[in-house]
Amino acid sequence: MPVRVVSQRDIKPIKLPGRDLQWIVTPETIGGEKLSIAIMICPAKSVVRPMHSHKDIEEVILILEGQGEAWVDGEKASFKKGDAVLFPSNSKHQVRNTGNTSLITASIFSNPTKPDTYVLYDEDAFENED
């Protein structure tokens, strides 16, 4: 079987509130069958909206650049470049960029997923903190 390679520059970003997502590893892009990976780019001071969860899927964000804050099931924690943040399966979560530069993460999912499968919530952990 040939080695499969995909380049980030060949993936068109999906624009969502507070971030752009480039779905690098999916069944369609590289044939990933058991996981997916998206590069998330959040502009300075942006908030990822809406709050959401992933049905029976874990997510880890590896912070490649910048800093921010994560809200997971009612708890907040700060993070910075080099950190990893776990969003357990089915957890409600939200992220905001607290820095003056872009926040860039590799968002790694335990199963293939896409934004149209997210479970969305009306709550907003950062509503009064923009």
C-alpha cells in the first residue's frame, strides 16, 4: 500500500464562528478510518462558538501557537503553546483565544467527525468576557 500524504496548503479552510478549520486527516483527504485531525486557527481575542460536544468522541487540542482558555463541563483552565487539552467524550466545551496573536491548534478526534455532527448548546461560557 502506498504511503498517504496530504498537505495543509491543499485543504480549503471551513470558516466557523471564532475559528477556521482545515480538516487534514479524514476518510476523504487521506483515508483516515479511526481518527480525524483538524488545524484550528482562531484570530486574536476570538471565542469558538457555539459551545458544543462530540457524541462518544474524545478530542485533544495540541497548542501549536498562542494561548487561550478552555471551558469543559463548567471548569476553566488556561493553556499555552506546547500544552494539550483533553475534551472527554460527550463533554460540553468551548475555547477562547486570550492572546493578541492567532491561536493555532491541532484538534485530534478519536473517530472521524465533522462540524455538522457536533452537538450544539445555547450556553456560552465566555458570553460576558469578550
